[in-house]
Amino acid sequence: MQTIDMVVRSVRLIAIILFIVLAAFGAAGFYFFKIHRSKVKEKSIDYSTFKRLDALEYVKFDDVSDMMVVADGGKRFIGGIMCGGCEFRDAEDEEQLQVIRGYLSFINVLDTQCVQFWQMARDVNLDKMVQDYRKQAERIQEKRYLMVLDYEEMKRESESIPESEGERYEQYYQKLRQMQREITSIGYQADQLQVQVQYLESISGYQADPHLDQMYLFDWTYNSLDFTQELTPAEIYAKAERQLQNKASAYISALRNAGVKARALSGVEILEQMRRYAHPVSAAKYRVEDILQSAYDSIAVTSSSLREMEEKADESMLRQMAAEFEILEQEGEAV
């Protein structure tokens, strides 16, 4: 009997000690979450009194169309051409002379028009091509796997053919030989695709030598004094497109005589080059096509205020402590 009383007293003593320890932890948690963290308070600010600005007001252009960038309140329109020249130093004397004369004619075409020449390096990006090759390799591997299953099934069927049906067995044999050749061919294609993927990865991104971009940027500005009547915004856009297309065609034709291959840039490409020119590091990590295919909610998340988060954390901690006390009380009553 004394032994039972000692066990009961021991259990009660342990329960009391656990209660005191939990109470100490609870007091420490209350101090940390309520008293200590109260020094960091969230100010209640009426943001309706703030001056609200549209995000586009921080952007130095107004719009991006198919072949141009619109700026200065729809009055200035920017176009561009991308160039790729020849190896001048390795050319023959006659070829060098032709290049010089051709470039002089290009300068004459410019006349007094304002043109900017940009030259910058960028990383070669072949991610899209690598993804396409990977998908093609996966399809071929799946096709090969299914053909192997069909081959094994047909092989089992051929083994069950009796010896008296030699003609039928010959048909199975020829079919199996044909399937073997197809499986080998598909396996070779899959291996080649894997090699090509590895090669593309080795010449893409930071591992590859940078690619040199060379371009000419030019513009056309709308001046109402040059027209007998005021044009509508749609008419101004149409006029700007024609003017920029004429300039691009004239520059491309003149550069062709100098051995330079050129093409017109789209509005998105012009915007990308402007961004790369101003922010070369971030432009290499986050490309324009990635930004255009994303939404604002994919790069930003919302959360509750600091006060609300603290209240939720405190409520969760109190609920957990209450549950632990309830378990201890139940254990004490059971004893």
C-alpha cells in the first residue's frame, strides 16, 4: 500500500514539475511575443492622402508596337535595324575598297538625320531550342520503349508456333528482324539528340562566348506644323510606321553594298536592346520574353499586416499551451 502511495506522490510531483516548466515557457513566450516585440509597432497610415502615380509614369516610353517604340507622349517614334558585318581584315584589297565605298554611300544616305550606333555583348541563349530537343528525345525514348514491348510480345508468340507451321514462323521471323532494325534506328536517333542537347548546353548561357550585337537606332518625330491639318493618333501611328519602314529599307540597302547584312528590329527587340543597354546584368538574367509571358502576380505576393501576423502567432501559441495543460490535467485525474 505504501508503495502505491509513493508511486502516486511521485507521479503528482512529476506532473507539478512539468506544469511549472510549461508555465515558465509560457511566460517566456508571452514576454517575447507581447512585451519584447511590442517595441516594433506598425504605424497606422492613411495611404489615401498619398499622391498616387501610375507605374507607366516611371517608364521612359509610352507604347511598344510591332516595329517601333513610342515615346514623348506619342510624338516620337523609334525604330532600329540589327547588323552583322563581314571580316574586313581578311578580305582582298578590291573587297575592302568596295566595303569602304559602300559605307560612304550609307553615310550619304544618313545626311543630317540623327542615328545612333549601339554595340554590346550578350550571352547566347539557346534554352528554347534545348527544351525542344529534350521533348523530342523524350518522345523518341517513349516510342522506342513501346516498340521493345511489342517486340518481346511478338517474340513470345513466335516461340509458341509449332514446328509444322514453318511458313508462319518465317513471317514472324521477318517481322521481328524489321522491328529490331527500327528499334536500333530509334535508339540511334535518341543518342544523337542527347549529344546535340549536351552540345547546345555547352554553347549556351555563361559557358559560351558572348555574342556581339550591332544595331542602328533612328527615330521620327511628329510635328503638327509639317502638316496642313491635325492628324488623329491612329493617323500619326500609321505615318510613323511608314516613315520608319522607309528609313529601315534605305539603310539596309545601303549597308548591303558595304557587305553588311541587316534586318529591321521589332518593337519588343528594340525595347530589349534599350533595357540591355541600361541594365546589362539584369537583362542577361531576366529576358524580355520571360517578362512578357508572365503576370505581375507571378513575381509578387501579398501578406497580412505585421499586427495581424503577430495576433495570429500569439493565438496559435496560446491554443497549443491550453491543449498541453488539458492533457496534463487529464493525466493527473487519471492517476
